[in-house]
Amino acid sequence: MDGTGKGSGGREGLSRREALGILGAAGAAALVGYRLSDAEAAEEAVRVAHGLDCVATPAQTEGPYFIDERLLRADLRVDPTTNAVKDGLPLTLKFNVSRVDGATCTPVEGAMVDVWQCDALGVYSDVRDFGGQFDTRGQKFLRGYQLTDRAGMAEFVTVYPGWYSGRAVHIHFKVRVKPGEGQSHELTSQLYFDEAVTDEVHARPPYSTKGRRDTLNDRDGIFRRSDGSELMLRLTRGQQGYTGAIAVGLRMPAA
């Protein structure tokens, strides 16, 4: 949530990815204002020149609600402690995890992709909210992980998230490669949503019972400071809900 530009509600400037696409390879290395290292700038220039669709994904804060539940499952809507299903518009999340290495984007097999989020009313499971808004300890809804397949893909079924005060609508994720082993790698970040889509979704129950959210993307400090514009989900509408896709690029140390 650290942005080089503003969110969809009145952006100022371009994202790093957009600017690179406009400038091309020659201009990428000289791009100012994005604080790329020489190696990163060269890598981005090669990516643009070769038409590659993966860049290193910006990290963002883990936040206070991560619990390492180790729940291996694809459908996050079910609370395994009660079998209750969380209400909300269905959202399918598709992660494509690759290693970014110069001109090469290599799928990462066996990466552990964790997802956690709030429900339609802004509540997380298995935590006691530090602000005293809720205590859901022992519940396990809207949390879980998948392992990427040979193509670097991991897919989840969840619900479109609601909101809570001070934050834009978002979903947390964490990618761990070889956790607990030598040469392990971890990326923690967040996903964001187009404001117009959120307006449409949040106008229907159960979201509508909470009222209008108080923070949009361009007012969220984490989004603005940590490349939030690079973390917008590509959403497509289906008969039952939405599908959101994200390409996650990992700049990993050499083996």
C-alpha cells in the first residue's frame, strides 16, 4: 500500500508499471521518482523490451490479524469449526506466482499462498480486535492456504470483502517458498479493488447494512505509500460473482 499514484477515485500520476510501459526500455532505466535500484531498473527495462507480464510485486504490511492457521483449502467461506458459510458475493481469487529473473519469468511450483480477509461486515476470524469491535477467537472463516501447481497457479473461493474504519477495501496474502528450509523466501502484501465495483457490491446486502465505507484507495495511507496501484485485482464479472486475478512476481535470491 505504498503508491506512486492515486487510486481510481482521482489518480495523480502513473503507476510504475504504467510509466514503464509508456517510456519503453530506453526510458525505464532513467525513470525518476520510483526509487528503483540500478539492477531493478535494468530488470524492468528488459521486461518491457521483451513484453513480459511479470514484475516484482511490492510488499506491504502484514497487519495485526495474520494467524498461521495452516488450513489447506480452496473454499475459504466455510468455518471448519461450525461448517457455517460466510454470506457475501462470491469472489474467485487466482494467483499466478513467478520468479522474476532478468528477462525470465519462471513459474514457482509448491509455493505456499496464504489468504486472510475480513467478511462482508469488516470482521476477521480467530482474533480479538484491538479496538474492541469483535472477538472471534476460535473461528476460522476466510482464512486458508493453497500450494501453487506446476504452472505457478493457486486458486481460492472467498467473498468480496467488506470494510472497516481507516482502511480501503483489501485482502491480505502471503507467499512462502520453501518455508522453514534453506534459501526460503517470503512476500507479504495486499490486494485492492476498483472503487466503482466496490460501490456496486457494497450497495447490496449484507454489505449495505454497514453503510458507506469511510476510506477509499487514494485516502488509504498503506495503499499510497506501498505501491497499491500495482496491487489492483483484475476483475471479471460472472453469473455468480467476480473473479480476480493477480500476477505475483518474486525477486528471489539465487539458489
